[in-house]
Amino acid sequence: LLFLWSITVSIFGIGGLLGSSGSRYLTVKYGKKKCLLCNNLLMIVAASIMGCSKLARSFEMILIGRFMCGVSAGLCVPLHHQYVGEISPRKLRGFANSTSSFFWALGKAAGQISGQRELLGSQSLWPMLMASCGFPALVQLVTLPFFPESPPYLLMHKGDQEGCKKAIRQLWGEGHHQAEIDDIMKEKATMKNTKILSVLELMKEPAFRWQLYMIVILTATVQLCGINAV
């Protein structure tokens, strides 16, 4: 039982590693909006599987659902940051990106509170608690089709300048947005002359060594601070 419990907890992280590893390829090929929509479907399926696990008397369904949740979360975190940042006007971009961390922490707090035995953590209601992760995914699945694709993706990867202008007008209203389009074109030109590094090449690159050390130390400190034990 201890082994099964450990696997159930840790398999979320394994799924997250796989999901985040494939996020770059998927976003370049299909775009941020389509990836987010498909990701919501994956989370809803995972929530349904876990919600029905007690009825089916199958702990394997919890394992599968947790793994799928991990893949979905691994895809969602970089996707969400990129999409929110790219559809926000320049003056609100920093604020918009910071909301991701705020709602990430708020979601964890809501999950821990609703998981108390007095609420949804009881013997009869825990399947509903495990299925509750599908509700935010359902909300985004219903609302996201009303939003356009990321303007930088349309211009940089699809070469659709008219689609980019239409998306910008839909997001930021009518007005003169040529400066933002020029910035995207400059970024596109810069990317053509920039080599994309693999993980191993990044670790060997002296110019990024101190930034890499800082990220690793900060991430390790978060893991060692006791939050997972709590």
C-alpha cells in the first residue's frame, strides 16, 4: 500500500516532466490556443477517470488519471505563461504574467482547503474531489474559443500578417498597432540568426551558467522548504 501510494503521488511529476518536454514542439506546430484547448480535453478526461475510480473499484484508474493530470499540467504551465504574455498589451504584460503565479498558488490553496475531511475529503466525496480538477478545464474549454490565436504565433510561425492584425484589434481594440507588429517582426528576424540550444548545450554554455545556477537553486529551495511534506 505504501508503494502504491508513493507511485500515485509521484506519477503526477513524471507526467509533468513529459508534458513540459513536449510543449515547445506542440506550440510551434499547432499554436498556443489549439494546444490549450486540447490540453483542457485531456484534463477533463483525466478528471472523469479519477472520478469514476471508486465506482469501478479500480486504483489503476487513479494512477492513469494522475499521470494524465501531470501531462496536462506540464503542458499548461509554459503554454499559459506564453499565451497570456503574448496576447497582453506591452504595458500590462508584466502584470498579466504575474497573475499566473498568483492563481497557481490560489489553486493549490483551494485544493488543500476543499480536501479537508469536513468538505470533499470524506470517504464518500473524495471521488468528487479528484474530479474537481476538470471544472477549471471545462470553463477554459468553453471560453477560450472566443479568444484569438496568439498574434506573435500567427506572424512569426504562420506568416499571417492579416490574421495577426485582426487578432491584435480583437484583443486590444481599434487603433494604431504598427509598433507592436514591428516589434514582432524584429523578434522574428532575431530568432532566424539565433541557434536554439538543447538542454545539454545550455548547461555547457558559459554565458547562461549563472542564470542556470540561480534557477536550479531557487527551484531546489522550494522543493526542500517542506511544502510537499505539508
